[in-house]
Amino acid sequence: MSFPGNGFELLGGLAALASAASWALTSVMFGELGEEVPPEGMNLAKCLMGSAMLAAAVPLAGSGPVDGKAAAYLVCSGLLGIAAGDTFYFRALVHLGPRLTVLLGSLGPVFTVLLAVLLLGERPGPAAWAGIVLVTAGAAWVMWERSPDGRARDRRKGVKYALLAAACMSVSIILAKIGVASCPALESALVRMAGAGAGLLLWGAARGRFGDWLEPLKSARLLRRLAAAVFITMFGGFYLALFSLKHAPAAVASTLNSTTPLFIVPLSALMLKERITARAAGAALLAAAGVVLIFL
């Protein structure tokens, strides 16, 4: 496999990097909201708001419909990766803070690469494999950095939720790759998000927990902050991630999207006033070298 083989593969790679930066920013935003809003409520509100935003954007894109088979894959991807995976992710944010959660979640691409090889028959070339190894190693190296005192509440529980989130998202990426192959990225993102929202609505109704989940969002201040985070997530995270999956191989798109740890380090310094250590800076350079190899 060569990358980029054409202009669209290059655009797919750039979209994956932009998506990674968006996830880093919204992880900080959602992490702060997680102090006041339950993970399930935050995820449900994100799905409902996000579906509305994507639906409003579809007529502007002027793209075609999503066929039934592709919709089934996308809905399953949404249920696993968004309804379940993002709920676990938000729980991890509460217990670990944004930086460690993002860094631990970077192990997900390891699962995705293996699944892409086993299920999709993708065969990354030597340079791409070397890049994948470097990006993953760099992200893992930063992972061992501890958050500032007072940020982690229950490290063991947070690690469990982060690993569950990574596993769910890895499988959902493969399902999304199959679903988006024959469909427009924006409509695919809408189907995936709506499917996740429907699943959370059914789960909340079965448990009778809507009141507990959404009570904090009666605050206009929290609702505005959540809406801003959701907007960036929808068009910077989900849409660009699906665009990259459509135009670049899943292993490459997923690995480039895993560079979120590179962005979370400076954002944590700027927004959370965390100190950047030499280890974090070195790991960022290592992973950046991996990104260059993937593009080559």
C-alpha cells in the first residue's frame, strides 16, 4: 500500500489529522463538563444535538442517500462506538482527566490495525507499518505521564473505562469503514449518530434515568458549553474521521487520527495549565516522525 496514492488519499490523511486535533480540544471541553453532567446525559445530549446539526448540514452538501446495508453497518458502528464507547470515554474523563484518557485511548489503533488486516484484507507497506509503530509508541510513552495532583479520582476505574472505550471504538471503526465505503461521509455521520442516539434513548427509557441524566443541562450556561463542544465534535471529529476513512485505508486513517495525544499535550498546557515534561515532548516528536512515515 502506498500513501498517498492520489489527491483524495492525501485529503483523507489531512482530515484524520484535523479530526485528531478536534478530539483533543473537545476532550478538554467534555472533561470540564464531566464535573457537572453525568456521562450518560452528556452522551445522549451530544447525540441529539449532533444529529440535529448534521441533519441541518445535509441539504447544503447535496449528496445522495445511504442504502440499507450501509445504514445497518453505520447504525451498529454508532451503537458500539458512540452509545457505548463514548459513554465509557466520558466516564474515563471523569476519573483520569483529559490527558491520560486521551493517551490511554491511543491504544485503540493497535486493535484497529489488526482488525483491518484480518477483516478488510488491508496490507500496509513497510513505511506505513513503521509509522504506525512510531505513532503508537509515542502515544504510549506519553501515557505513563501522570496527571497533576488532584485530577485523577479513581485511576483503576478510569483505566478500565478507557480500555473499554478503545475496544468499542476500534470495532466500530471497522464497521464504519464498511458502511461509509459506498455512501457520502456527511450522511454516514448522521446515520451513525442518530443510531447511537436511538440506542441511548431506549437504554435510558428502560432504566428510567432520563431525569438524572439531563437534570444538570437545565442550566443555560452548561447547555451553551455543551453545544459548542458538540459542534466541534460533529464537524471536526466525526465528519472528518468518516471522510478520512472513506478516502484512506482504515489502518492509516486510524493511526493518523490517533495523533490526538500530540495535540492534547499543548492544549493541556494552554487550557488546563499543566506542565509539559521532557518525556511528553520527546514522545510527541517520536509520534510526529511516525506521521511523516505514514504520509511517505
